[in-house]
Amino acid sequence: MIVKRLGPVAYDLTLEAMRAFTAARTDQTPDEVWLCEHPPVFTQGVAGRAAHVHDVGAVPVVRTDRGGQVTYHGPGQVVAYPLVDLRRLGIYVKEYVFRLEQALLKTLEAYGVSGHRVRGEPGVYVRPDAPFDHAVWQPAAGADPFEGLAKIAAIGVKVSRHRTYHGVALNVAMDLRPFERIDPCGHAGLRTIDLSTIGVCATWDEVASTLGAKLAAYLSP
């Protein structure tokens, strides 16, 4: 696995580069992870609905070919794009998403934060009132599955001929207000959060290095 730190780069240029890499790769092409930071942009997945996008102001909205609904990318967020041959790795999409979540959970764990999954909702969540509590989180029966949680990392992927692009976005220290202009991942009122807000003092470079290493570990044969 080759981990590349691209740093600040435009979303549309990165999307074009991912598509070109995926189209040109062969069975011998090594897998890669690209670590990026994008200027402000809202992205709509293939299932994205206009009703989930509200007053976006001057921030562009880009329709893209990943799964999922609308999300936001901006400075202070680590975006990681794993470019992986799933057939060579011997796994299917469901297992791939599980491994992405595992890499995110282990990245949070490196900073003492307990991340949580929500059944049927890809991504990673934290308890804002107790982000360092390692107790197993379990929602009450019949309760809102997001009650008591805030989303700290989003996942949206595309698979073409068993090869992946797009990926994950982990909020480190960013302006979270743009998330209020959308229904994050299609859920009205879903709170989003970053590491800074819950008391983790870590730089973009530090978190990018940690996440890149975790993804390489979980996505290597």
C-alpha cells in the first residue's frame, strides 16, 4: 500500500485524478491511499436529493458518483481516498466499508476517543457528552438511532470493476457551520463534530499520518 499525502487540493481535480487512476490501473498496479484537504465544497452522492441541501451560500455543490447523500468538505478535515483492488484483496464491498470504519475507529482510539457505529448508517460517531468514555454505546429500544451522538467521520465510496475510489472524511479542527446548511448524509438535524470540539489537540498532519497508517494496515493483504 502506497500512502500519498497530497495536502490541500481542489475536489474536482482530485475526483478526475481518482477516476483516471482507476481506469488506467492493471492487476499489477499497487493500491494507494491519498490524503487530502479540500477547499469548502458540498458533494452530492448518487442518491443525493436536492431537499437535503439548503442555503449553501457561495460554497459550490458538486454532483459526484460516490454512494450516499450530501456532505461537506473543508479546511481542517482529513479526507482519505483508498484506491484498492477488492478482488486482489479478496473482499466485497460490505467488508471493505467495515474495514474503513475500523481504521477510523482505531484512529480515534489513538487520541483516546471512543467512536461508535450506527447500524445501517456508514460512518463513525462519538458521544459529545462523553467522548473518552469507553463503555459500549447502546441506544434505547425504539429511540432515535442518532440520539446522544454526533458524526465525526463520513464514508462514501465508488467501486468500478472491483476497484475503489472516493473514501472517508474525518473532522479534525474545522468550521462546522456549513454542516448546518445541509441535512448531513440525508439526516435532518444530525449533529456533526470534530476532534477539536471534544478536546483533542492534534494537527491535520498528525491525524492524517495516523489515519493513513490505519487504512494501510486494514486494507493490505
